[in-house]
Amino acid sequence: MGKFGFKVSFKDKSSKARIGKITTPHGVIQTPAFTPVGTQASVKSLTPRDLKETGTQMFFGNTYHLHLRPGEDVVEKFGGLGRFMGWDGPTITDSGGFQIFSLGDRLEEKNPERTKLIEISDNGVKFRSHLDGSLHYFTPEESIRIQHALGADLIIAFDECLSYFLTEEQVESVLPRIHNWEKRSLEYHEKHSKGNQFIYGVIQGAAFKDLRKISTDFICSLDFDGFAIGGVANAGESKKDIYSVVEWVTPELPEGKPRHLLGVGEVDDIFEIIERGIDTFDCVIPTRLGRTGFLFVDPKEGNIENRFRIDINKSIFAKDQGPVTKDCGCYVCQNFTRGYLNHLFRSRELLAYRLASYHNIYFINNLVEKIRDAILNGEFKKMKREWLGGRI
């Protein structure tokens, strides 16, 4: 097994953007880095070889879903998440908290009351599976036990994903419980870890600056190996809110530990969060969009208004003999036309989903690689201006 570590090798002089590397038992991650999400040990429609070819460095698995099926005991018998799915690179798993609360805790804007699908106590959360209604109970200790069995290189402390619609008073009232859960997560990990997994603490507090400060101070007082910023990808939260939260939190984090932003990754987001000091981030957007026919394009055709994407389902692409986007070196753009992809989607051919997802993952990974180069060359602000226009 390799040794875990993180080192910042370069800092941008005009922003908080930085270049670094995370060393894990299964490889090195050059940062900043995008992490594709594979909910059930699979980035939908793509093989591990595809992931390597698209420049993916680390894979993100979901504890909630893997616990429900096939079960952490099955994954452990296969040698852990990576071996189970045939991926030999670094892996990261979440705590299951986001899925428990997003799938089982339906909050309405005008009446934020919890349904009977979950039951929260200071000790943990009882919830029913969205698959078959079976009853499950996650405590901080159980979440970490499951993640130990899944065997990811990086794991995340158990927390509660707070709704954007909660008031400041409501968020303040639950932060102590969340912090206690995370402290217990760390204590269990330190007692039972075999030394080959590394744990991140999660900073919560919704869109309230004072509460984010409280959460940051508490989580940083504990001996976590890295930090994740959570609760910024909930429905209703604006991009301004997301960037503000990152701007509040990152200056308070230790320079020598990695920072992960949970659930954010559109093109404009990538520039904004890297500029504010984020090292790694995960998002389902590239594959979720790909499966519906939305494909990323570069600034020659993409912009803030069209969100750097085209809808390949549209009839205007039916006879288009060009690639998805010019100057893209991915397998899809080098071998297939827009017209062919349009045909695949309109015919509902399964190949459509693979090719679109492949292109989108490659596009985002390639964008982040270009951003790393721009930071090293002192041209990050210039590149951001070329992509986003006047948004500096």
C-alpha cells in the first residue's frame, strides 16, 4: 500500500487557485481534479477503461446505494470497491447522509416537515429503503463501518445534508448534532481503521456565513485528513450562494490538507470554485446530461447563456457532419459526427448514452487539465475570461 499525503506545489498569484497532488494507496491525484460519480459502482454506461481514457483520476461511490445493493459485505469479499468494479485507481465514498435525507426526507418550501420515511435522533437515522421499504439504521459508527468494508481510499464523516429552505435558527439547532456525528465518525475510524483509508470532515451551515464559520472552526479542530464542503448543491441554492459559501470557508481551512466540494461541477462552477481554492469536486452532471443528449462544447460555440452545451436531439444536427465540438481530442469527436449521434438518440440506441457520457466526462477532465496548465503558466484569469467573458 502507498502512503497518504497531500502537497501544494504551486499557488496562483491572482486568486486562491492552487496546484497540488493527493497521494493515495491506489495512485496519485493531480489537483484540481474532477471526480465522476458512480452511484452503484458504475459511472453509467462507461467501463473503467473508458474512465481511464477520459482522464479520470478518482472514482466516487455512494455508500447508501452500495449498502442497499449489493451490500458492503459482498464488496468487501471482492477486495473492495475498486476490485469489485475493475477500477485500479483511487476511490472515494460518501457517508450516505445525502441520499438518506434527499431520498427519504422530503422538505417543502412552505412547510418543511419531515415525512415518516426517516426518523432522526441524536444517535443516528432510521430510514426506509427507496427500493423495497426495508428498515435501516445509520449511526456515525455504522456509516464508517460500511465505508471501511467498501474499502475506498478516501471516506467521509457521517453528517446531515441540510435543506436550503431551513431557517437560520433551524440550521443552528441541528449543527451540534451534526458535529457530534462527525466527531464520532472520526473516533470510530481512528479505532478501527487499518491505516489505508483517509477520512474527510464535512463543513455544513447552509447559506449562513456565521454558521459556516462555526462549523469550519469545529471541524478544523478535529484531526481529519481533509475537508469536504457539503450542502451547496441542494435544490434552490443559487450559484451566488454556492460561491459565497466556498469563499467563506476555504480561507479558514489548513493549507496543507485537501479540500473537496460535494456535488458541484458545471463549466462556470469549475472556474469559480477552483479560483476560490477547491482541490477536488464531484458531480453527476456530465453523465446525467449526456444520457439526455446534452453535450458539452467549447467557447467557439458554448457560453454562459447556453451553459456550454448543445442538445444533440434537435433536428438541426441530423445532417451535421462535424464533431460534437471542434478541437476535442476524445474518441467520440475523433470518430463520430453530430449527425450520427443525433440518429442514435432519436433511435434510442444504447450506444448513444455511452458516447455522450464518454464525451462529457472527457470534456470536463480536459477542461480541468487545461485549467491546471493555465494556473502554472500564470494565465488562469485570462483563461477564465476567454470562457466566461467578463465574469471575473
